[in-house]
Amino acid sequence: MLTLHVAEASPEAAVLVDGAHLAAVGPYDELAAAHPDARVRRWPGILTPGLLNPYGPELLEQAYHPDPREADRLGTEPLFGLRARALLASAPTARGASARRGVQRLLAHGTVAVAGEIRGREALDAVRRAGLAVGARPATLPGTPSLSPVPLVLLPALTAGGPARFAVFDVPDRDALVRQSASTCVATVVGGRLVHRRR
């Protein structure tokens, strides 16, 4: 079944999803007229190609992502350093569970690709299962590891025939996305599947 995604502030950049690929990209009115039977998903904000987070190893292998049941004790943000290492070594399943939670948090921030050499089996499995793309890492990284790194790195423009991989942010334009951060993500699609939707 075809699904047409359109965001309020970027109707000129609607996408028609057919399975794991983009069947068409263009103005919503044109795509809707050409495909009247497509299911329509309407979103607030802007539809983008999604983000590349260059801190894959740091966020998925070196950081500990607390379980929601640990929030009262550990908070909700990723933990780094000695405390993270101790938590990751605390149980045989801790590393894999943290990597899976980390991937879910990345998806909730509009990340559709990560960069950096991920070596651990648990983190690699979490990335593969989610369908995240793995990209090249810049020679120098400008800041510290973050779910919403500065600067934000948008992937290249979406094209017909390309992978159905994109994110929607509840902002009026890309300048506002830079100012307000990736935490404004309302939906992330990877492999044609809606893998994150803000409730």
C-alpha cells in the first residue's frame, strides 16, 4: 500500500512511500492527485531527510541509557565516563539493553544514520535491527556526544527511488530546527516503517 507523508510547513516536500523506497517526492497536491488511493499521514512542521549523528560509538557503546524504571535514581539522559562503564558492566544484558534504548532515543531525535566505527556486537545488532544507515564520520567532531549534536547534520535531499528514510520535526523551517534542536522530532521513518511517533 502506498503512503503519502506531508508536513504542514513543507507541503512542497511530500513523499510517497512504497514499501522500503520512495515512489515519488514533490508537492503534496500533485502527489495526492496522481495517487488518490494512497493512505495519507499528515504531520505538523517540516519533513526532512533526517539526521546523521556522528557520535555512534560514543552514544551506543560508551554511554549508558537508563531504563525508564531507573529514572528516579539515574535520570533520563545518557550517562558517560566511569559511571557509564560500571553500569554497562553491571549485568550480562546491560550493554545490549542500553544500546537498544540508545537507538530508540536517536530515532526519537530524527536520527536515521549514525557515523563512527561501532565494534560491539550489541550496538551493531541494535543499529541493524532498527535499519539505521551507517555513514562516514567527519575528520573532526565539533562538539560533545549528544542526541541533538551541534551542528545538526541533515542527510542529502530525498529522491524518488531512494530509501524511505526521513524525519519530521515540529518547527516552521530548518532555521527553527537548528535553534530548537532535534528534540522537536514528531516522526521518524526508516525502511518505510514508522519507527518513532511522538505521542
